[in-house]
Amino acid sequence: MDNKKKSLMRRIQMYGFAAHECELYLDCHPENKAALEKHKKCVEMMRDAVAEYESLYGALTAKSAGGRDWGWVKTAWPWQSEEE
């Protein structure tokens, strides 16, 4: 996996994790406007990273493939190295 691909995957994971943590916080503090804004920003940044990744490397999920191209299943899974 090249460095750009790894970097994009890391950004997707990081923003996804941060958005999920904000969701958990907002479950207990639904009126916290700062947390809501942080969540919106994390989701936006994750979507941008996913869009960039998919434009360069193809779909990340079956849903984003939309039944068009299943070639993504032939590549290494995120937890595998390219050699496996």
C-alpha cells in the first residue's frame, strides 16, 4: 500500500473515531453546541477523506460501490499487507 493510500485510510479511521466519540458524548450532553459542531466537522472531514480515497482507489464498501464494481474485493483487506 503506497503512502498516500495509507495516509487517506488513517484519516478516514481517525475522523470516524472522533465522530463516534462525539456521538457518545452527545448522547449524554445533547445540548452541547461545541460538541455538535465538532461532530459535524469530523463527519465532514471523514466524508472528504472517503471521497478522495474512493476517487483514487475505488469503493471502500459494497454500499459505496453501488453494485457497479466489485473489484475492490480482490485487493488486500485493510488489516492485511499487500504481500498476503
